[in-house]
Amino acid sequence: MYRKIRIRELRERYAAGERNFAGYTVKSGGDEFYGDFTGINLVNARLDEAYMEGIIFRDTDLRSAVLVDCCLNAADLTNADLRGCDLRGAKFGAANLTGADLRDAIFNNTDFYGANLTNANFSGVTLNASLRNAIFLNTIMPDGSIRTSTL
């Protein structure tokens, strides 16, 4: 069972020093999800359809989180742990996923248009995603090969 929290409350509690929001369902309540959430723990959290353009999720633990139909355009997910995330329909246009771990994530109509995928790890996934204009530098692809180029 997920515990519910509104974005405003999460922002306030994060600002007060709390970092563990594992298992929460985050609801907008009319608020936008923005700002710097470096190091936050959102393991098994649900953020379905959240608008998080430009959010900072550096070094964030998002393992097994549900991010279906989320907008993460221009987000900073440097070194984020996204293993096992449900990313169906998510948008990562021009996002920075340098060093992100995406092993075992679920992709279906996921959009990485222009995203920086330097050192990202897609090992073992079925990558049903748009990778147009994405930046690849030492990116580990689903078959284990290393890719360095742009599409």
C-alpha cells in the first residue's frame, strides 16, 4: 500500500532535511514538481503523469519507481538509480542521464530526444524508445555493447 503525499509537503519535508520518501504516491495537488531533490530516496514511489521539467534528481534512488507518462524534459538525473523503473510513455527530452543506471527498466514509447546518455547503463532491457539526437558516450546498450555516437 502506497502512502500519499502532495508535492508541496514533500518539498517542505525535503527542505527540512528528510530524504526518505520510499513507497510514497506523490500527487500534484495543483503544484508543479520542481527544484533540487539531489539524493532523495524515491524507491518504489509512484509519480504517474507528474510534470517535472527541469527537476534536479542527481544521485537519486528511483529503483522500481513508477514514472508512467511523466515529463522529465531537461531534468538532471546524473548518476540516478532507475533500475526496474516503469518508464512507459515518459519524456526525457534534453535530459541529462549521465551515469544513470537503467537496468531492468520498462520502456514503451519512452522519449530520449536529445538526452545526454553518457555512461548510462541500459543492460538487459528491451529498449522501445525514441533515441533521436541522443548523446552516446560509453553508453552500455541492452546487448552489452558500448556505444559512442549520436543518432
